[in-house]
Amino acid sequence: MTSLSPELLFVLRAVVLLAGLGFAGYQDWVEREVGDGLWQSIGVLGAVFGVLAFWGNPFQLALWVLVSVWALEHLFPWDVPLESYSERIPVWVELGLYVLAIAVLVVSGVTRGVGGSGVPIAIVAVAASILLARGLFEIGVLYGGADAKALMVAGLLLPIDSTVLWSPPGVAPLLGYYPFALTILINAALIAVAVPIAIAIRNVARHEFAFPRGFTGYTIPVSELPDRFVWIKDPTFDYAPASDEPEPESTEEDRALRRRQAAELRKQGIERIWVTPQLPFILWILAGAIAALVAGNLVFDLFSAL
């Protein structure tokens, strides 16, 4: 079906992933929300790339289509029409898909084995990426749906990756059995450690460092609050939202909330406040993906150097 070499297919997948995460990071930074159309587009591309890779093997192709549908169902609003009949129908349909996909993979792995002509490791990695992203979202580790979707599409585009620019001896073979989405997440968490360090340096330079909040926040004038994506940490002040005031779900609603908070702070004579920045985690996922393509799993790299 295709004359694309594995190397070219890898490059295309990596370019789509980085371009998609880059645009998502820009959207989340500027608008504080990422459109579903982006995830749908790159998710479908990831599924298509997998079809090209497994086209010559009907069994593996069928498994790839199964896990692709499993991943893509998180990106499309297929549940909306069903909710008009009952809110429980989408829940049972999704649960059925989870059970079906896991059961097929387990039975296939037991009967045909994993790797080689059996269940490809890449397909197992996609399944692991879906379960990882959904699980972390459900328990609140991944706060935004965009973060979970980013990991799922990353799993579709690059299920595993041992093709890195640099990696210590002995580490590269491990990456061939390791879900790329998990590598991205671990790298993102490790890179995010730089944030409190940078905040502390900023506070020390301005002679405003105080332990421990000097690692998590900084001060700004109240007049700047409406134009900053931040949470107010100190002072605590008497601002009680109306009972019918919804949680902000868009950039403008969030900014309107901070305008009301700033007005209340000025009424109380407060001119400067401690805040914590609202940093989109998708930016760290992008940084983690770049690091993964360059040096693989940073934790593996660090342990190999010990």
C-alpha cells in the first residue's frame, strides 16, 4: 500500500506530534483552552500512520484499528447524541469498548504471544498510553482534558521510540519496550522541577524570597491581576462569589473573575499580592516530547550516569 520507509514514517510522525503539541501549547498559553479539532486531526493522522505501518499483516492491522478506535473515541463527541436518550448509555458503551479492547489484547497475547508475528509491542504501548492518560485524568493528576488527550495522541503517533539522537549505552534497547507517552510524562515532570527553582531565583533577585512560598509564588501589583493568569495565594480576602456564579470555563470568564477580585482587593486597600502562576502543563508535555526525541527517558539517562 505504501512505499514509505520506517525511517520516513518515523520522521512524519515526530513532526506531526511536535507541531501539534506546539500549537496546543500556544493555544493553551494564549486562550487557556485547546480546541478538540486539533486533537482529532493529529489523532486521525496517528491512526493512519499506524495503518500504513501494519498494512501487510491483517491480524496486526485489525488490532491496530481496534486500539486506534479506542483512543479516538476520547477525542470525538460521539456521546452527545446518545445522552439525549440517557446519560448512562455513553458510559456503558465506553465501558464496553474498554472491556472489549483489553480482552482482545489479552487473549491475542496469550494465544499468539507479544512481539514478532504476535501482538506488536507498539499496540500494547498504545493501550498502556490510553489507560495511563485516562487513569491520571480520573484521579486528578492530569487536571485538564487537553493533557490527557495529548498523551493519547502521542501514544498513537509514536507508541514506542528507540530512535533518539543521544542515549547512554544500554538505555536505547529499553526504550523499544517502553510506552513513549510515559517517557514524555516522566520527562515533563522532571523538567517542571525547573519552575520552582526559577521562581525562587526571581524572588531572591527582588529581595522577596520567603520560605517556603518563595518557591511557588511571587508578588505582583493588584492592578496587574486582570491581565495575569495566576491564582491568588496571599492575602486571603473576603470575596464571596454569587451562588449562581459559574466556574470560569474560558479565558474571558477567567479574566472577568480576576477583575472582580482586583476590585475587591482595592476596596480593602491592598496594593500588592502573592500569586502562583497558572502554567499550562501542555507546555511541559511539549518539552518532555522534545527531550524524549533527543535523549529518550531522562530518568533512565540519569540513572545510567550514576
